[in-house]
Amino acid sequence: MKVLVVGSGGREHALAWKLSQSPELDELHAAPGNPGIAALGTCHPVRGEDAEGLLELARTLEVDLVVVGPERPLVTGVADELRHAGVSVFGPTAAAARIEGSKSFAKEVMDAADVPNAGRLSDPRAPCVVKVDGLAAGKGVFVCRTEADLEHGLRRAAALGGEVVVEELLEGDELSVFALCDGSRAIPLGAARDYKRAEDGDAGPNTGGMGSFSPVDGFHADRTAELVEQIHVPVLEQLARRGAPFIGVLYAGLMLTEDGPHVLEFNCRLGDPEAQTILPTLDDDLLPGLAAAAAGDVARCAVAVSDRAAVTVVVAAGNYPDGSDVGSPIDGIEEAERTGALVFHAGTARRAGALVTNGGRILSVTGSGVTLEAAREHAYAGVERISFSGARYRRDIARV
């Protein structure tokens, strides 16, 4: 099969890495890709939101499957344009991607599906959570424990534009659960815990994600499958009733409260950096599952999750999430890979033959092992080999 991966981040590099191992893969392409993906396939200078350019590229390359990684192209309808032209796509339609693109729509669907979620507050008051209704690259959520926090959160959310949703503040541990969906059926892909705050000890502002690990104690394969049946499947049924069957990866962000799991949010794609953690733990070839989902039938598919643990640590620019770094030389990736770690590119570029920074989250480093502690040691051994001006990372990922 010829496959085109859409996107340029660490999630897309992880997808390309996993797909490159498939015996069914003939050619791997990416648009626009990144330097890490370029080592696995051919990158093309077409933006992920450019539906017309992607369609032309898919036709020129005669690809068999397009895999859309990021949320923004999905929410804006890139998958719709490709499907209407007869291209096989793994990724939801714009109508189904509203499950991530609109917090209000997601709550409406969850309530109709009788899936527990954080209650919406008509009268904002602390403690609560303020959320931007639309896409905000993981930076549109503000936890407000005091009235001062609430004023700050409302101000920051308003600055990002669009409507604002205020919810009750739920307490507990968070869990990310992923399922491969064909419009009606869901195959569990595993669960992970991610770290959204910028600094150790869960301090600082929210980010797109600073690290993750899997498995999470108490949430191995059987328990994860139960959660998918309880949470993902009713939402799939409700979306199908609304004429928006969901094809792709449905990602539920849960809070494990004393009253059971409650959904904080749904996303219409793999998480980042959770993809960099989950995909290395999958034993089976992923490509047949993606192709079957795109064709609308995963009934005969299985994706086995190994017993091995994985830990991912994000190496970010010094001023992330408020800013980014561009043009700083990056050293040590080959040394990190020699330790056995996987290094996924997220915000990198090639300038005059040299690898340089080009974003906020620059690299994701994943270690694996038979235990979580072993995986953590391998991840940090890799991180410590990497350097660029201002590089920083959390030192407490998977310290449980």
C-alpha cells in the first residue's frame, strides 16, 4: 500500500514510524512531514489544511490511504474533501470531528449518550474549569480554584477568541483512552496518562503535553476495553444517529473520580505525546487496522497491546508554551538513539543541512522496558544526550 500521512508533529512521526514497519507498506509519504519522517519516507511541501493541495498530491502519488494526524485539518473538513473525491481516508468528517472542535457539541452528545461528564455551570464561580469552546492546541483550559483564578482564566480564554464553556471542577487522576473506530465499532488501542502542565509537580500553565506513560496501574487491556464499551461506543452510536459516523481514533480524556470515570473531553485523533507512548506498545501491524477502519469495517481486526511499558518525555523550547524557538542547532539525537530510546521530531527543521529548532515542543523521547521504572530510565537516558539553546523538560514524568 501507498500511504500519505498528513501532519508535521511528533504524533505524525510516531505514526510514520509505526506504519514503516508494516509488511503491507510499499511507499510512505508525508505532507508536510518533518526531518524525522523524512528518514522514513518522502515529505512533500503541502500544508495539512490545504485540502486541494492534498487531493492533488494523493492523486499524483496514487496513494491507497491518507492518514490525517492533527485535529485542525479534520475539524476544517480536509477528510471530507478527500473522501468526496474517492480517496480512502483514516480520519473523521468535519461533522464527526466536532466532538473535539466544539466543547458544547461534545457535551450535548455525551448527555444524549448518557456518558458521565463534567457538569456545565451557567453561573461561573470558583472552583471551576474555564474552557475555550473551539480548538486551542491544548492551551485553552484554565483550572480555577479561586475567584482570582477565575478572573484570570476568563480573561485568557476571551483573548483566545470564540465562545467559553465553564464546567465543574472534578477531582481525581486523569486517564487518556484511545480506540480505533470504523463508524460503529471500536477497538481499544490502550490507555496512557499525560502531563499537561509545563513544570514539575504539575505547576505552571497548560501545554499541549509535556510527557506521558503507559500502562497506567489498574488500567491494562481488560479494564481499558471495559471503558471503551462504556464511554466510546455510546458516543459512536450517538454520532451515527446524527448522521456523523466517526472513522478514526476517538480519544477520551477521563477524570477518575470517586463516583467513577467522567469525561473531561473528547479528541478526534491520537494524542500528542500519547501517540509516541501508545504506538510503541502495540504488537500488531497497525496499517491493516487503519485501512479497515477507513473502509468502514474493523470487525475482523485486532490490535494487541504488549505488556511492555513506555514513557515519553517532551523536550521543549525554553519559553514554551508562551513562545517557541527557531534556528537553534540541535545536538545529541544520534547519541540518544544509541541508548535505545526513540526520538520523535515535533518542532525541527533542516537549515543548510543542519538540524535546528522550529517550534515550541521540539522533540519527544520515548523509552520502553519491562517495567515502568525501566522505561522511565531509558527515556531520561535519551533526553540527557540531547541539547539545544534553552532546552527544558519535566523531570517527573512517570514518577508514580
